[in-house]
Amino acid sequence: MPLDTAAKPASLFKSSACPHDCPATCALEVEILPDNRVGRFRGASDNAYTAGVLCAKVGRYADRVHHPDRLMQPLRRSGPKGSGQFTPISWDEALDEIAARFKAIAETHGAEAIWPYYYAGTMGQVQRDGIHRLRHALGYSDQKRTICTALARSGWVAGTGFERGTHPQEMLQSEIIVIWGGNPVTTHVHIAGFMSKARKQNGAKIVVIDPYRSPTADLADMHLPLLPGTDGALACAVMHIAFRDGRADRAYMAAQTKDYAALEAQVAAKTPEWAAAITGLTVQQIEEFAALYTGTQKAYLMIGYGFSRVRNGTLNVHAVTCLPAVTGAWQVPGGGAFWSYGATLYKLDKRLIDGTPMRRPDVRVMDMSRIGAALTGQLTSDQSELQDGPPVMALLIQNTNPMVVAPNSALVAQGFAREDLFTVVHEQFMTDTALMADIVLPATMFVEHDDLYTAGGHGHLQVGMRLIDPPGECRSNHDLINALGQRLGVGDKPGFDLTAREMIEQTLAASGYPDLATFEAQRWVDCTPSSEEGRFESGFATPDKKFHFAPDWSSVGIDDPNLPRLPDHWDIIAPRDATHPFKLIAPPARQFLNSSFSDVGASRVREGTPKLLIHPDTAAAQGISDGDLVTVGNPQGSITLTATVRDGMNPALLVAEGLWRNGDFPEKLGINTLVSDFSPAPAGGAVFHDTAVWMRPRAHV
């Protein structure tokens, strides 16, 4: 048989940007196949940050784009809420019904009875934030965006004044790299890559501070498994040792910081013995870490989100950011700290996208992390999330899955079950939230629409334009907002008559950037601050240009009189007691990203089943073995998981990785059932890692 020598067509790859809620916002190359399909996804090799590297989740993205369970047409609920019983309808029918219901609700209860609710299912500026244009144009309720960054951001900005820092690539010049409260092997592969290179090229020592032995901690030279919510105590002890041992840079503090004398007096009593009793670490561990960290100014602090997600999280983040100001590590390349670049770095004029000029200053703003309280009218002390306004009678949900991701899941489910609540969900899959909807609308994925992307982990502004046509009847967030706005009578208000491409073009022009054609040709514009800017060499971004050891908390939220003025351990975290002897954290699973990839078969197969990591001593004391079913609970509810016995953490800690679908648990509610919707000072935020629970073998429940 003759060989087939016909030339095979070269693969066609087109550029894009990853839209997911990850600091990397990877520059992508996507293979375009015949028949309107995508194939391989790879990181752009010529992007200095992505450098050809891509996480496994997005590497399998074609499975998600072409998944057989994608929503393809509008649906109207035809059975009880949550039953999954829906009837197909047309887009015109769906939009007409939504508009009619919204108008009737606004006439009866007022416009604030309608709550557009969203978050970061896409990080694209147009497709994510256009929902604000609708809410501002019509006076609908606003939302506090607390579920992810609020606690960490307020802690970082309280001292530094601005969301920038030493660029992660400067790790390659560091002698010590401290990953504090993060797990980049799972959540940010590029940071893991920089760590590895720094170790090989520079002999850098890696320290991971995390309550459990995560995949990143497995790679570390030193792992400090402190108890959740005690990071401020550890930071204070390290500062105590720096002053005690003459390793505090007094000249730097005198020139670049404020209240350094008060700080020294504050930490004089914060001995390693004091911190050991709070953190669960040994005095030796604290002393060894402090000697390592304060032994060089080329000490890099990578500040994660995880340790902020407790009631005292803002205080803890601020305390940790004080460390390089005490040692003077900000002065040298490879020293200092980094949390994230803020959106203000890019100086985008987003008024056309989000409609902020139309915002009414008196419209109520409800906490998205307390959606259960908002939907049920539940009081916290004497304060209602409704703020004496009308009940929430309608929801428009994009880019989030609150039935899974929001705290206090049982209360959230109770709210969504209200028969008088009209819920519209625009989604890619039939999520737990979509199952509770009255109208479900099919949404595009990022390769099927146009968008503009900023990043947190690097400073590249990117575009990602449509690469294939949307399947079925899927429509983009932008197209839905515009179509619904027109039916609701927005008239000639700006933005509602523009395509996404036109929106991007006009936003770039208003922001002083090159035109879209230039972006499409060169793929990104690098807005990264210089090394000197990142390390605040010319002063911090506070009004007096100094780092603030005693911050003005009103600059980042409310000035609660209970907030400590200086770094400390603020003991307001959920207490362990005889009834609830364990602390529970719920960090990300390696194959999931929030709840986004829990629908994809390959990710689910790799994760297996919802697991609870238990220390061997704890498991032995309770007669629990690997593979046993165990139930954990507190006054908010209980859930059942499969036990995995693992060391590398305090015996009082339990760990449940990943956000699974509610149906993956016998109780039909997930891990956030146990998480409080407490809103901490100064700026609120979800306390996902501040939960006290009991645990029992399933047979004993």
C-alpha cells in the first residue's frame, strides 16, 4: 500500500487571554480546527510572564468549550425550583418575560428590589462589568464586591497605599522566598516556576507559611503549619526578633515609615513564646524562620489570599506587610513584597463599560457575601442587609454560582427557594444556581466573544477577540445586557448600542492606549511598573509617602474602634471549644477553580470525591481510617466527606479542598454550608478559612 505523502495542513493558532479568576491571566495561543471547533490551548511563549506555561485546567479547555452538557438555548422553569424541570423558549420570549417582570417589580416595590449579582466567572472588563451599566442606568441595587479580595486588599493598601509591589520575576534575585498564605503550585503556576528557577539559579531558600502541607509546601525548605487566623501573631514575633537581634533597619524606618517607634514598643512583648501559644508552632520554628527571613534583605514575601480569609484577615495582612518595612528589604531588587496589581494600575477609563456616571449615590449597596441574609431578610444583631429598603424580588446573575460559592449555603438555598423571588441566570452549564432559576439563558465562553483583560500577577493589558462562533443560541454577557436594557427603556443612555468590539475600541481611546488594531497585532501592552516603582523607592503611595505601621483604617473602610491601631493578634476568630474542637479551611483543589471546572469530566476524575484531610493523631483518636465517611458540622449545618489521613498540619485542623457541586454531597449542600457570612471590619470580606466544627465518623451521626 503506498504511503500517504500528502502534506498535512499546519495547525492554525490564534492569540487570546485566559479569562479565569487567577492572577496569571495567561497570554494564550488557541488552535482553531475545522467545523467551528478549538483544539489545543497553550501559553504564549513570547509573553515574558506566561512564557509558554499553562495550567492543566486551561490546557484541557477544549473539553469545556465543546462539553455535551453546555447550555444551548433559553429555558423557562416548568417544575418546582431546583427540580431541573425546564421548557425551551426563544430569546425573544425570555427577554420579553424578564423585562415585563422587572418592570412590574420596580413599579410595585421600587427599582432597588432588583439585584444584578455577578462576580469573576470571567475577568474580562467588558463581559464582566457591563452588568453595572444596567444597574446604574435603572437604579437597581448595587453590591459590595467582598467575596475574594476585600480583606487582602484593605490589609495591603492600609500600609503601602497602593496595589503594587516587587514584581514576582524579581524572585530570581532573591535569597529567601516566603510564600505566605498561598499555594501557587495549585493556583498560580508561574509563581511556582519562578520559585523553582530561583532555587536552581540563586540557591534561594523557600519557606511556605500555610496551615496544611499543600503541594507548594511539599516543595519548601521550611513549612510553618500555623493555625488559621494566627498569622498576625507570627509576624509580630518576627518583628520582635528583628528588633531584639539588631536586624531592624532603623535608618530605613526613620526615612520611609511612620510610627516605627510605636511599633517597636508594641512588639516588645510579642515574644516567640507568646506567638507559639497562639499559632501552634514551636518556639524553635519561629526563631529559625525569623533568623532566615531577617538574615538578608533579599527576602521576598509573596502574599497570598488564603490567610486573609478570616475575621482578623485585614489585620493579619497588614502585619505581614510590615516585615519588609522593618528589615528594609524594600531597598534591594529581590526584596520587598507582592500581593497583586490593582485595576488602577492600568488607568482604564471604564465609564462606558460600567456606566458609573449614571450611578445614583443613594442606591443601597448590599454585601454579596451575605446574599443569604439579603434574600431572607435575616438580621445580624439589629442590622438587616436590606437596610430598610425593599425585599429582593428579582436577581439577574452572571459570572458566579452563589448556591455553591457564597458563605452560609443553607441560608442561601433558603433564599433562592422563595416562590416570590424571580431569578434569571445567564450561564454556560446547569449549575446549582441555574437549577434555582426561573429563566436560564445560555452564555458564551471566552473564545466566542470579544473582551479586554487586565491582570493581577503581571502588568500586561491584553485583548482576547472572538475565535469561533458561539454554539447553539449562546449569547455573550454584553449582548444580554444591551438587549435587556433596550427592553427596559434605557433609551439613548451610553453604551447600550455598542458592540463589544466598539466598546473595547472606545475604552482604549478614552484611556490613552493604542487602538484595537495595534493590540490585535502586538497582543498586549506592558504596563508593569519599574523595579524601583514596585519597591516604592521614591516613597509609598500614602499621602505622606511613608509606610504606615499604624494605619488610618478609615482610608480602606470603616474606622471601627475595636480595630487594633498597630500589628497584633486580634482574637476575634471563631473559637475552638469542647463542642467544636476543630478549625476547618477550604482551600482550592488543584483541578478546580472556584466552581468553574467542577463540571469538566477530566477535572472531576482527577479530584475523585470531596475529601476531608485529617491529621493521623486526630484520625486515630476518633477511629477514622482512609476512605471512611466522616461528617463535620456546626450550628449552620453539617456535611459528609471522605476521610484522607495526612500529616503536615496541626491535629486541630481539618482541610476540605475544592468547591464541589452541591449534589456531590449526601446533604445536597457543600462545604460553604459551614462558613459564616460574618462581615469583618474594616471593609468586609468572606471568612472561608475561619470555621469551627465538630467531626464524627458517619456511622455515629
